[in-house]
Amino acid sequence: MTMLLDVTDLRKTFPARTGLFGNVIDRVHAVDGISFSIAEGRTLGLVGESGCGKSTVGRAILRLIEPSSGAIRFQGNDITKLPPAELRALRRRMQIVFQDPYSSLNPRKRAGDIVAEPLMVHGIAKAAERREIVAALFAKVGLQPRQMGLFPHQFSGGQRQRISIARALSLGPRFIVADEPVSALDVSVQAQVINLLMDLQAQEGLSYLFISHNLAVVEHVSHDVAVMYLGRIVEHTDKASIFARPLHPYTQALMAAVPVPDPSIRRDKKHVMGDVPSPINRPPGCHFHPRCPLAQPRCRTEEPVLREVQPGHRVACHLV
Ligand code: SF4
């Protein structure tokens, strides 16, 4: 399998509190040393509760925010070391679709101009040709080319997300970060947008980092799944293994919380207690220990390392 993206020991911290003289006295460890790869034409689902750092990972990979450290190799090039001109050229191959199609589209621009904007910024094609490219992109994402002259408010939520996807596709990317791309949509249209993303992957061989808190959606779209907790990956393997037999207590709890459509089916509920702790004051040892139903004394002091417990299955837990 050819790897498109290799992320190694990625870290991102933010200043959390400043002292009287503007000096940083505390930091948020939003992403704390995570590593993963995504092959050509594959989807890695990145899951976890709100605040676990998964969206920061997506933005750091595209250098929309600067990583604090780590390597991000895209098609073999470490993009953390690229000068601005080379990074700009590579950005054509890496795009993002945001969660909220209401705020990510400029309300004063016509839909066709929104999709054409990346082409203009990169100086691709003359006006007439651009129009043809945009019309083809509209058709590709299931919109009518005659809708190019409409404004975002004249579209439904699902259609607006299709415009976002068309814009992301305009420069011919190989990799897309899809950051909660259906969370803001009605359930009835979520499946349509997900199927569109999967069809585009089949047609164009795209790779996705699919960020979501919704395990049912992740199960549908992903080839591999990584579970994040407080800035770290705690479990990472292929979709079939993680959904058939999750090994980390946190993954087990997330799975137990997914609603089952048949009320006669009872799930083995492993409840996690309380909320996600603050990423500023992370619990020592295993960060999950205050919520873990299986925590041992050792878990409070000793940090579990993410290690391969079965071929291709990595888990960070002392008990696994
Ligand atoms: Fe729970 Fe301990 Fe495993 Fe952490 S290391 S998930 S606290 S059992």
C-alpha cells in the first residue's frame, strides 16, 4: 500500500494562561505526540469527544495552524519544513471541508464564485474556462450548473455542504480533511453527503482524514479508526477489528454509548464517569484513569504507551 500521508510524533500546544507581564505560565497540550499514516484511497476515521484535539490534528496537518513539533510527510515531503512557495503549491493537493457549511461560505458571494475562488488564487485557467470547470464541479457534487449564480442562503444545508466539497475539489486534491462534515446537517441529508464523499473517493482515489464524534458515521466511511483522548491516540486499528472487539476501556465506553435501533438488543454498558478533564491540568499517569471503570493504582502514576498488541492493532492501556 502506498502511503500518502505519514504523521510522526505531532504535537501542538497553545498558551493557556499568561502572567502579569505577558509571560506564558501554562500551556494546553491539544495534540500530544500522535503518529499515524493514511494510504492512497483510504480513510482514517479520527474519533473522540469534543475537546480531545481531533480538529487541531486536522488543521495542523494542513498547517492552517503551525504544529509545535513533529513531522508531517505528504507524498514523501515533510511539509513542516517547506518554505511558503513550496507549501502553497502542495496545498493544492491537500484540502479541508469544515463542519459548518453556514459559516464556512461567504454569504455575499455567489456559489459559482465561491467554488472558483481557489482557481483564481492559484491563477488556474481564464474566466470562461474557469466557468466550465466550476460547472463540471457542480455536476460532480450533485448540484445543477444553473445554481452557480445563487447565493449560499438560497441553498439547503446539504446543498451548502456540497458547495464546500466542490470548492475543496476545485484544485484536484489527493487528500481531504473532513472535519465533522455532516454534524451540522439534518440526519436525513447526512447519508447523502457521506455517500457523495465515498463516491468521490471511489472515482478519484482520494484519501480522507474523517474527523467525527459520531461512531456510526465513522464506521460507515472509514477503513481504519484512531480513537483520541486528551490529545493522544489511545487505540488505532482497522475498522473491522475495532468495531468487532474494541480493546481500550475508553473505546469500549464510546461504543456502548452508540444507540442501537433494536430495543431488544442489550449492550454491555461500560460507563465512563464524569466529563473530559481540562487539557491544561491533565491527570497524571493514564489521562483516562479518573473516568476508567477498570483503573488500577498503577494507572494513576504510570503513563501507558501506545503499543502494538496484535498485528496492526495499537492500544495504550496497562491492562491490554
Ligand atoms: Fe483504564 Fe488503566 Fe487502561 Fe488507563 S491504563 S485505560 S486507567 S485500565
